Amino acid sequence: MKTTRHPLTPPSLEELAKTLKPALDANYKQASASVVSCPDLSQPPFYLASAGLSGYECVADIGGQPHLFPRPLLDKKYSLLECARSMNLQGERGMLLGAGAGPFHDIGKNSELSPNLSWQGDYSNVTNLTRFTGVDSITGGKAKVVCRPSPSADCALMTNLYGSSGEAGPVLKITARSRKGDDKSFTECIRDVLYKAYGDGHQISVGGVFVIKKGKANFHVMPDFPTEDKLPFNDRHELNEWLTYHHFSAPMVCLTVFHSADPENLGLRMEHTHCFSKGKDEGGHYHYDLAVGEDCAEEIEYEAYFNTAKTLYRIDKPEVSLKQDLHG
């Protein structure tokens, strides 16, 4: 896989907290942004494969949406551990989390993937808590979703990863409750603020985990690949019609990677968040939260722990690029 390395120079977490707070206050009735010592994120309600998000903080954008549109490229299969090696994460200790397409070659069908794994000692000593969310069946136009542990440490087509040594350290903690503004997406609200503050020329890449503690949000789940007679996808509308959409309730664990800008025109997926539930067959690609009365009786509440990447790796960049994300 062709891999390029791109150093990043993020502002301090303290500066980011000060930058984000006014916008969070404008969008939510209650919000906070502060720098804290990372709690043990391997514990409930986060369930990460590592306790922390610090130590050689980096992100990777692997493949891309052109590997799905206009037709799936089924030779695009990736090992998460090989991606870790390409990201120069050391075998002694490390972790990955993020969002991507599931390993259809192992699962038996297409799915949404929530990468969540760590290793200690060497790459063969792996704790793999990765989960996939897929469509089990469609009856009467309604999709039945399953959320299960992944049978492998692979992914496919496109994946966005945050990686680190998994150590404890300072992190950006954000809480938000009871949305009052127009920014329905928690991650896009943050990303938009960073873009407005730092512009096209200063890329800030962020990764981490947030929990939807209360309320409900809108997700999509990719079904299995269309049969050949229904390919290629001709436009964005056809692709969106193929996806299945769902309203799922808290609690949901959300793994995310997002960027404020793409100054080197690397064809980055600007925001990618996949979620899973514990004990429920619910999960998928996060879009936005629902207002009270919009199929939701309880106001939304988020709690997030993020860190900034010091290096970006672009892995197996598609030969063609898309001007915008196909499905959010």
C-alpha cells in the first residue's frame, strides 16, 4: 500500500477548549470544554480497547469513498494491524479506533465497522473489541440490524483511524446537553468551529470517543452490496436510497476521526463516526441527533474525550477523488 506521511502542528488542547466553548454554548443549553487527565476509557460507558489516547498520536485515512462509488472494489481489503505498522505505531504497545467499512470477506456481507483494538508486547498479543453493524434482513422495506463483535482485525474499502500508544495523558473533554442551535451533528459542530477559527491552511485532526448518554440520533447502516444488475451507482441519490436509516436511542458509544481542513488536497474523509451499543443490536454511521418531539422524548446529552494528531498518514489513496462525502 502506498503510504504518505504528513506532519501536523495542532494548537494546544487548552487553546482548543477556549476556541470551542462559545460555539458549544450557542448550540447547547449546557456545555463545557476543558483539558483533563484521561479517565480509564476501557471502562463503561466507553468500552475502548485501551485506557488512554496519548503517546504518538496520529490519524490515518485509508482508501476512500471512490472504492465504493460508482461500484464496490472488492479487492480493497485491509488489515488494521498492517495499517498500524504503516502508521509507525510500535509493536510494544498501541491502539486504534475509528470508523470504516467492515471486512465483507470475513463477515460474509457488507457492514459498518467500529475499529477498536489494542496490542501489548507485540502485534500478536491483540485485544480486539472491534464491532460491526450490518443489515440482517429487509422485510417490507424495513431493515433488521445486528451489531456484533468482528470476527477479524480487517476492514475494507475505506477506513479512518486514530492511533496512539494508548497511554494516559491530557485529553480534551467536551460535554453538551439539550441542543438549542441548528447544528444537529455533535462532531460537525466541533469541526465547523475549528475550520472557522483556523481556516484552510491549518489542518487540525482529532480522534477519540464520545457517548450519547441520553436522547436519540439518526444513523445509517449499509446493506450488503447490490447485485451486478443494480450497479453501478449512477449518482449520490441512488447511493443514499441504497442505505438504510435508523433512529437509535442512548446509550451509544461513538468512535470518531475528523479534520478541520484538507490543505494538501489528500482527498480526506473530513468526518467519520461509527457507533455501537452494548447489549442491543444497534449501531452504524452517526449523522445527527434528534430534537425532542422528532421521534425523541428526551433531550440529547454527549460526553466526549478527544486528542489531536501530530501526524497524518494517507494510505492507499484512490486514483480518483470525490468533491464531497457521498453520504455524510
